[in-house]
Amino acid sequence: MLEHHVRNYISDKLSTLGVNIDPYGVELTIVFVSVVIGIAIIGYLVTHHIIVRTIRNVLQRTNEPLSGGFAKYNVLEKLTLLVPVMVLELLIPLALGHYTLLSAIADKVLSISILVSFIRLVFALLDAFNDVATFKGITRRMPVKSFVQLIKLFTFFIGLVVFMSILANESPIIFLSGLGVATGFVMLVFKDTILGFVAGIQLSANRMITLNDWIEMDSFKANGSVEEISLTTVKVRNFDNTVSMIPAYALVQNAFINWQGMSDSGGRRIMRSVNIDVNSIRFMTDDEIESLKGIRILREYLFEKSKDITAFNEELDDIPHLGNIRQMTNVGIFRAYLAAYLRTNKDIHSYMLFMVRQLQPTSEGLPLQIYAFTNKTDWVFYEGVQADIFDHIYSIMPLFDLRPYQALSGHDAAMIANTNRSK
């Protein structure tokens, strides 16, 4: 009704000026459409050059991460584009009111344009807030990206329903009422998505995994740092720079190792053994013990041990015999030496457990295990400390008249054969 009054009013005014135009003619319709387009352009320019710039300046001064996210995903620009489309949606049907078919087509096109622009705006906002959450470290405590992707999926689904309702000129409620029938199909199609979302909540709630954690999962050949936790997958950058994509639900259903606790503790464990040839194990003579007292870190141990053994042996009533008296062994002194050596090593964590222990003897000798923690968790540093310790162990063993076990090699067999021939 308003459109009819406006057309008749403008037609009458033009008639008084000597311009006869049909109120419902093409000429006046073109004028109306041109005016509406002009209003839409003015609305866009005002929004873009005044409102958007003001919001951008305020964000740059008050919230730099949010400002950067908005700029990266053009959030404000997408918001600006909504203004002219909404103006056209409001006024074009008035301008084309007499042309029913054309008005209906324009209305549907503009409604769909508003829907698409709104969905793009929501997606951009979600991406911007995901970047802000990453910047503030929130993503280390919860899988923000999974929630973002879920909201995107939900928004897209709702947008699809609205799109279909616009095309069919029906209420969206009619389409939504059919969801009960389609539930089974949706669950089948989005099975991994649903499982991944539930797994993401479990991973977050139980603090099983966060970004930059070092995880190891042999079943997926994953051993490296977590780069991304999405709705359905976890992206792991392996140490050989390959990438493993693990389904999120697999981390809940299967076993994996999270090494982050080790990194956070400040100490990395060394647990390696050296196999000693049992044929080289024997009692030490007094002269040998006296000679070893020249090793500073062994003096206290040798003094206390000698004192204890002497007191025990002096209390014996029987004739001294090797089967009765106590004596120090080269492997026992060597074990005490290694414990003292670790205690004085500045690269070994002094507040964490360390020890030198014997393991079950095998056909390859007596394993003497070093169990300690380095005071830094860096991989290169850790390997360097571990190598230095065992370099020293192998080099110092002859001082205690001990030999490491080594299987017979081809070179050893050749030497034995040559020796037999020379005889």
C-alpha cells in the first residue's frame, strides 16, 4: 500500500512539472531501483569509512590480538557487506512491487545473499576468536578448534535448512521437523565427526593432550609434537618432519605415551646398561684398594667400607678363609665409583632418583644399569650427557680390571685362527 502511495505521489508531482510518467511504468521503476541502489551504496560507504574504521582503531588500542584476527579474516569487511544487501532486501521489493515475478526473484536472491554473507561473517568471527585463543594459550587447555569446527558445521547445517526454505517459500520449521527421520543418516555420514567431538571433550576434560605436547603412538607411527587438534583429527609433527594424522577418538580408545610430563618435570631419564664380562669379576687385593684411594670421589667409600670389613673379619673365631672373610670386589667398588661419579656430575639432576644397580645376569654378562635424570630435557643435551657418561664408563673399566662383554666378531675369529696357525 505504501508503495502505491509513493508511486502516485511522485507521478503527480512530475505531472505538474510537465513530465507525464505512468506510476507503474518502467521509467519510474528504474528511478526507484536507482535510488535504492544509491542508498545501499551510501550505507556501505558510511559503514566502511566511519563505523568500521572507528571499531578497527579502538581494537588496535585495546585488544591487539583480536584486532589482528579481525584483519586477517576480514571480519569487519564482511560485516560491512551485509549493510547494502540488507538495504536492498528491504527496499527493492517496494521498488518492484508492481512486477510480482521480478520482485519475488529479487527477494529470494537477496535473502540468499544475506544468508551467505551472514554465514561467512560467522565463520570469519569463529576463525578470529580461534586465533585469539591460540595467542592467549587457551588452546593448550581445551580443544578450541574442535568447538569452532562444530559450531561451523552446525551453522552450515542451519544455513542449508534456511536456504532450502527460501527456495521452497516454506517455513524452516517444516524442514527442521524432518530431522528425526534423517537422524540415522546424519549419524552415519558424520560418524567420525561425532566421535571426534566427543573424544575432543574427553581429551580436554582429562587433560590427556594439548598443543605442543610430545606424544608417541606406535600404532599410527606417530612420535613428535602435537601441532593441531581439530574436530576429527590430531596432527602430529614427527621428529623426522613427517606428519601423522591421528583420529581424535583413537587417542581415547588406544594407548599412547604423552612425554609432556617429563618435559614439565625438568628431568629426562637415563636408563641404560653396560654388560660386564663375569669372568673379569674378582676380589681386590689390599694394594689395589690402596691404589684406588687415589681417586678422590672413592676415598670416603673405601675408607668406610675397609673399616666395616676389618671390624667384621676381626670378630671371626675361625681360621681366616676366603669363604669366611669379607672382601671388596672390583665390580662392587666400580658400582660405588659410578654412583659417586653421577653424584658429582653437574648435568645430572640432584633432586631426582639416581642409582647404579645390577640387573639379572644373562648369557651376555652382568648388566650394570645407570638410572638417573639429566637436569635438562632438551633432546640434544640429553643424548650428549648420556654419551659422555658411557664414554667414561667404558674408558674407566680397565682401571678396576673389568671387561665389558662383547660377542665374538669376525675379526676376533680371524685373530684366533692366525694365532693357532703360528703355533
